[in-house]
Amino acid sequence: MAFWSTADVELVSRVVTAKTKNDRRVRGKLTLHFAEAQTQGNADDAADRCATLAEELFGEADDHEQLIGAEAELAAALRLRLPARFPSIRSLDLAALHVVGDPGTSAALRRASTTTMRAVTGPVSTPAPNTMRGRATPSSMPPSGDVPSGSFRVAQLGSAPSGTFRAPIASSGPASGPISTPGPRSSPPTRRGTLGRMRAIMPGMMLAPGAPPEAIGQGLAPFVRDCAGRILVGFLRGYDLLALRGLALEEGSAEMLAALVPVSDAPLGGYEASRTAELARWQNAFGEAVFQRVRRESQVAAIYLAHMALGRLGVPPSVGLPILQEAAPAAFAGERGTVLEMARYVSTPAESFVPALCQNLVEIVGHGDAPQLAAALAPLVTSVEEDMAIAATFARDASGV
């Protein structure tokens, strides 16, 4: 089974925001409690699909007063709209509905917390370290059913490094999964859960113009930390699917985004910590030294993306670099060197950043097709850039530039 596909998620939540017909923006918390534990990818996909339906429901209301206080009725109506092959749920709840910007209805949402509850499971088996270096036998490969439905097509690797395994060829039909959506989609749905759109902006980022770099860096740090965590997890998932399991990417698939751009209900700054078990298995498989180098490269990439986001907003290096020099140690346990290390990407054209990043990561792990992994990680980096742009806007405003 893929390292990130353990079925251990029992409930998942989303913040849902939509305008009613009278142009009032209503927000609330949606929580799904599954009848059976789901993988993180399937749980996230189910939550995103349900959140989309909830937004449509909000948008049908003529007046916001039809929604406020009617959480139970709305949850019942939402449940009726769930597609036929939606995962079985024990409960569906809408809570803390309020009008955005109305202090009188906001207290309940501030008391509501987003939660992902893990099922109690037995010990998780971890592949031997040589599996991660590409010397596994075909019998060690997971079954194709672990891949999200419609995400990838199974294909034999054409050019595995000398001494490495070739993935077994499986059925050409789509793998069966707990979640599937009948009929083609014209375009993949927008993923929720990104730092800027799913969570309230940190109070630390709401600074008056002219704030010192120390304060701005402290406020920016949780965004940088989460973006580094998403790059790390996304690369490892892509490496698992493409390099280890020999699957070929189908671009534009919504399930691909669910697999390679994972979302989380963790508090701002807690993304990597929310995937401790998944990362621990990779750390054990790669070995401490290799894993920490992969992790470090993800952190350097996040700092570089923050640097680029500030530059695009017109923040000069004389202002942006001191902010990053304060953000880096706050984000990465006192480590300041990532700001210097990002220099290897500064002269890289924007369109070549992801290929360059993947080339560096492949050289660290010693196995994999960098261009193929770059194609897989492109949606992730786009999402991270969007989040970093939001955080950089607050940093720029606080800097007074």
C-alpha cells in the first residue's frame, strides 16, 4: 500500500463560504464523519465535493436569514444531494453559520475548530530502505487498486536505472476506488484547503504599515512552513506513484490533484506535523540523511517561492531579504541557511523552476524521472504560489512599501 494511502481518517471538515442571492457572504463549518475510515486522499476528495454542493445550496438562498440558524435543515438537504457513490457517512453537520463581516454572528465560528480524527490502527509495515532506492522486487509493489480512480494509467517503466526494478503491468482498466464520479469532467474542480482560502489569516500578519522585519517574518513563517510541507509530501507521493510504482501520469485529472496536492485541516503552520506518520515511514525507508536532504530542499524551495512572491509585489530585496531572514528560522526550527541556499534557483527562469527542483530531488534520492515528476508537481507548485502570493500581500502591506 502506498505510504500515504492508509485508511485512517474518520472525520474531515471544511470551511464553506458562498454568497446568497441578496449578495451577503455566508460562512460555516462543514464536517463529515465517515461510517468507515478513509484514506486521506479519499477523505479530502469527499469533503471537497460536499463543500461544493454546500456552496451551491447557500447560493440558492434568496436571503442570508434563510440560512442562519437553519444548520440542521441545510445539512439534511445537503445529504440528499450527495452522489450515489459517495462514501458512506455516519453524520454530516453544518455549524456556526454566520454572515462574513458581521460580528454578531462570528463568535460561533471562532469556537469551531477544524479536525481530522484518525482511526486506531495496528502497526504500519514499512518497506526496507532498499525499496526506496529502486531495488525492490515486483512482488513488493502495491496493488493498482490503491491508486485513486481515474488518476493514472498503469504502464511499464521504459528506462529504469541499472539494477532497479520495473513495475509490473496491471490491467488497463481504471482501478476501482471508494470514490468515483460517473461521466467526464470538463475541468478539474478547484481544490480547497489552501492556506489563503481555507483558513483565517493569522493575526500576526495583520500588522500596521512600517512593522519591523522581525514581526513580519514571524507572521510569514507559518505560511512558509506549510508550503514547504506541501512540497515535501507532494514530491514523495509523486515519487511513490511514478518512480516506485511505475504509473504514468494523466494530466488534468481531478483525482491526480487529490493525490499529489494533498490538503489538510491542520492549523496554520501545522501541515507537516499533520502528516507525521506518513513522513516517518519515508524517513525510515530512505534513511535519516537522505530524508532530511529531501526535506531541506523542500524548505529551500518554499523560501525561494516566498522571495519571488515578494518581488512580484514590488518589495525590493533590501526589504524582502531581511523579512525572509527572520521568517526562515521561525519556520524551520532556527535554521537560517535556506535563504542563502535559494540562490541556486534565483537565476532560474520561472518556467524552469519545477524541473530544476525535481532534478535536485531526484539526484538526492538517486532514482526517478525528473521531467515526469515535474509534470506531476506542477499543480502543487501553482497552488503553493497562490498561497504565497496571499501571504506576501500582507507582508508587503506591513512593510509599508
